[in-house]
Amino acid sequence: MTLSTLITWLIVGALAGALTGMVVKQKRRGYGPLANLGIGLVGALIGGGLFEVLGIDLGLGNISVSAQDLLAAFIGSLLFLAALRLYRSRRPSA
């Protein structure tokens, strides 16, 4: 992984995480800067993999940080948070 790829993933993760945090929490701060970044990075992995498996190509990949990458990361972040909530709701209470 090159430095430019890492920076791109951090930018996409930060944007997607911030957007997801605002949508889910309905607050401008979302979950906070570091949590938003983590959620966005996990979401980027989930969404990117999902788009690849399903063969989704919106034709937006000509930009370094494309709208398709951001959309995939956002959808992946929402799926990650939904799975996390489902896991927590099914855990036995202590």
C-alpha cells in the first residue's frame, strides 16, 4: 500500500464516517472525530467489498477520491453500525 492510497482511504473513511455519524446520531458531530474515522474505514472495507462482489460500477472511478468510493464507504458504514447494534441487542444482559 502506497502513502497516497493510505491517505485516500483516510479521506474516504473520514468523510463516510462523518456522514454516517450525522445520519445515525442526527447530530453534526456524529460519534466524534476518531470514532467517525473508524466507522468510515470499516464501512469503506465493507462497502468496497460489497460493490465489488455485486459488480456495482457507477462509472465514477476517474477521480482519486471518487463519489463511488464515498457512497460504498457510506453504505458499508451503515451496514457495520446495523450489525453492531444487532450484535449488542442479542447479547445477554449482565
